[in-house]
Amino acid sequence: MSPPGKNEVVVQGISASQGIAYGQIFVYIQSDVEVPNYQVDAEKRIAEVGRFEKALVDTRQQITKIKAEVERNLGPEEALIFDAHLLVLEDQALIGETIREFESSGRNIETCFNQISSRYIQAFSEIDDEYLRERAGDIRDVAQRVLQNLLGQAANNLSHLVEKRVVVANDLSPSDSASIDRSAALALVTDSGSRTSHAVIMARSMKVPAVVGVRDLTTRVRNGDWAIVDGYDGVVILHPSEGTLFRYGKIQERKKTFEQRLLQANEQPAVTQDGVKVALMANIERVEELSAVKEYRAEGVGLFRTEYLFLNSARIPSEQEQFVAYKTVAEALAPNPVIIRSLDLGGDKPMAGNPHLFPKEDNPFMGFRAIRFCLVHTDIFKDQLRAILLASAFGKIQLMYPMISGAEELGKANAILAECKAELKARGQAFDEKLEVGAMIEIPSAAATADILAEQCAFFSIGTNDLIQYLLAIDRVNDRIAHLYEPTHPAVIRTLKQIVDEAHRRNVHVSVCGEMAGDPVFAPLLLGLGVDSLSMSPVWLPSVKYLVRSMKMSEARALAQEALRLTSPKEIYAKCDAFYRARVEVE
Ligand code: PEP
Ligand code: MG
């Protein structure tokens, strides 16, 4: 309730974990360890390296202990992040460079480690990919722990929080989140962060509402202030009035009922009211997401973004390492299909620590990326193709190439695939001889030549994220022009229709795996245009399935016909939105 003299203030952030909470705020400020800088005498240099090694061992023990606690309290999935932290401690590049820096500069080991780890953090934080940017946070979290151990400081965390509070932090590392007693956190709010930060992943698994990216909130609130956290709309309401509290109480009740309905619908098949079955698949980036694929009842994986196996590692994973990852997914989901996409590195996803493979470019989105990179670095490409082929003996794997711009590129990729098959035969190793190969359609030139590509493919997967950016010439990660990134632009709708028609004329299956597929406002339009299957982040499956089950395919076709006639993106959006709202009573 607004205390005397304090007016209600509404602040907007990014919705990160759903739910509504009301309570008093606890402000938590995470600050960097202060690192002294001094010269180490020559006779103490061996002992200095020993001190570093001991700090690494101590840090390992602490992280292993936290991991065990998180595993016990939240489950094995949530504890996996600490495996990534343990890997940072084993990173030979980071440790080796620190020791080399120490040997050449003679400065104390804290200074050298701080300097090298900061360089890594900086490199990761500049990557134009939300998920990878968050990895900078992992390195920072571990580095702070190592520095605390070197300096003999106690960790500053949230373990002392016992009363139920809305935690408002400038940032939350996984260690911070792990230190929170789940019964004490009503909600988590951070100044920084994004939807993929680990604090958020943990908030979701703790089932507490979370809002991130609320800029300078920690500077505007005090311990004990009252707030509503609306994790649905990404809003924090400070000093809420009686009226607001009443309204939120009602919203909370309605949302809970609707979510229960979504989850119930998710147990049912994805069949429209007029009896058309729709295939709903999952997009994954890591093997660990298998449990979400199953939990949300996906009918397989429509996009496995394999580059994350590479991006999360300091070196290129071997054929054997990749084989284990692909086989794990294929076996776990068999007989359902798993569409593995070959490497889509480069562009917004360069491999940190490999500048020789990805020199700096002026236009990375139109640069040396994905299939272009693979057709040059054929050794890396072939290791991956052989790993995929070998895994295909253990389930139903399909392969697709990203960023195909035309038939020639597709032909070259397939020729390399044929070489890999011949090599495996020569080695006497089994693979699925009938492995289906598809192309991602995400470049306008591929869309324009869909008729030619369809002759060389078993399926198409339309990457609307990139297709829209290239069709409309709107950089997909540039905030300043984000309002011009319009999935309902007539150019997009017409292009989608043309791709689907050309593919179907040649019996080629069409899926959409861009973000449009997981948005219940757009899914009916895509299905109405004739798209055969939709692949999305697992968490979106219940709401898309709910909509599929509440509409008729004939209605979706009529919506698509109308969209094809209209000329304004806003008007087409309004039609899609109205279609959605008419079938979903509670929003
Ligand atoms: C796309 O471009 O729509 C797509 C699915 O690929 P990514 O988002 O990985 O570029
Ligand atoms: Mg793409």
C-alpha cells in the first residue's frame, strides 16, 4: 500500500519468470572484489603460483558444494550451470594466460588473474547473442570467487535472507541465486540481465516471478519498501495503491486458472477443431534441454542449434564429443525426429577466443558465417557431418544447413556429406543411409529460388528471424530499429506463401523454426499459409497448442487469405491479434 507521502510508481522491465508477488523489498548490491596491485619478489614467485593453485582448488570445492545443494533443493537441471562454472576453472587458456602474465610482469597473481579474466568477460559480453553474453556472467562469477579466495575474503551473498522478501539486486550471479533460500524469495528483480540469465532460469525453476533489466531500480528503492512484481508483463509497481492491489489480486486469480487450462490442453494432441493434426516441435541449443522437450510434450526437435556446443567451449569439439551429444538427443527422443542444424557460427555468433577463424567484419550478419564458413573450413564441417551421420544410427535424425543462398551452395554441402558417408563406409561404421537433408530458408535468394532448392531437398525449415531481417533490411539485434522489424509486413507474408507453394508442389515438407512459430498471435497465420509444422522454444508449446486446439484450420486459411490481400503490416497484425484474442479469453 502507498505509505503517506509515497506515490505509486510503475517501472517497466523485461518479463523473465511468470507470476505475481507482493511484498517488502530487500536491496542487494553485488560489487566487485577490490584487487590490490603489487610487485612480487623473485624468491616468492613459486609460492605465488602455489597460492593461485590453492585458490583454484578451494573454489572448486565451494562450487561443488553449492552444486550439490542446488541439486538437492532444485533438481539436477538447475545444478548444471555449476558444471559450466567448474569448466571455467579448468579452462587452460584462462589459467595458462594468467600464469604467463605473472611470469612476464611479476605483478601479484590477483592482478594477473583479474586482468586476464576481465579480458575474457569483455570478449563474451560484446557478442551479439543474448545467451553468450550471459556466459560473461559465468566467468565473472567464478573469477570473483577465485579472487575472494586469494584475498581470504568471505563471500557476500544472500544466504542470510530469512524473511520473505522481494529481492531487488543490481545483478544476480548463479552463486547469488543459489544462496537464496527458496522460501524467502517472493520475487527476483534485477537492474541488469535478460531473459536467458541464470538468475532467471533459477527463478523459473523456483517458480518465483522475476523481472529483469529494470535499469537503475536499486538506486530508487529502500529496504522495506512495498512492491508488486508482475512477472507476466515485466512490471514492478512501487508503493501500490489499494486499487492496484485489488486489481492485481483479480489478475492473479485469472492468470492461475488460465495457466492450468494451458497445461491441461498440453496433455492433449495438437489437433484443430476441424480435425487437422499439426506437428509442434522444440528448438534446443543444449543437450540439457531434453527434459524440457519431454516436459512440454514436443513431438521431436525441429531445430538443434549445434553452434552452442562450440560457443560454450574454449576449443572446437571433436567428432567423438559431438557424436555423444547428437546420439544422446536422438536416442532420448526416438522414434520422434531430431533436426540437427549444421554449424551456424559467425555473424552474431563468432567463437570467442578464435579470432583467427572469425576475423572482425564490418557487416557480420552478411559476412563469413554458417554454411559459408563450413564450405571453407571443411575439416570442421566434416567432423560435424560424420558425428551427425554416426548418431543417425541411434534414432531419427534429419540434417539441415543454415543460411543456404542458392542451389550451388546446397550442392557443395551435399557433396561434402557424400564424402563423409564414403569415409564412414570405409571405416565400416553404421549410419542411416536414408538420412533426410533439408535447407533452411532464411535468405531472400533462397526464398526466390525455392522451386530449384525444393528439387534438391527433403524438407525446408524457414528461419523467419533471419528471413525478416534480410527481407526488410532490419538488423535483428539493433534496438533503434526494432519497431521496424515487422513479421506481418506484406513482403514477409507473400514470401512465406511462395516458399510453401513451391515446396508443396514438389512434396517438400515445410516447417517454421523462427520465433514467429512460437508466438500464438502468428502461429495461425503460418498454418493458414500452409506451413506443415512449427518449431519453438519448449516453453511456448502450451500456448501454441492451446490455440491450435481452439481454432479451425479453415479459419486459419481464411485469416491467411485476408492477410495476403491487406497492404499494411499494422492491419495484418491487428487481424492476427483479433484471431488470437477471440480464442483466448484470458490474457
Ligand atoms: C532463424 O533465423 O529464424 C533461425 C531459426 O535461426 P537463428 O535464430 O539461429 O539464426
Ligand atoms: Mg537464422
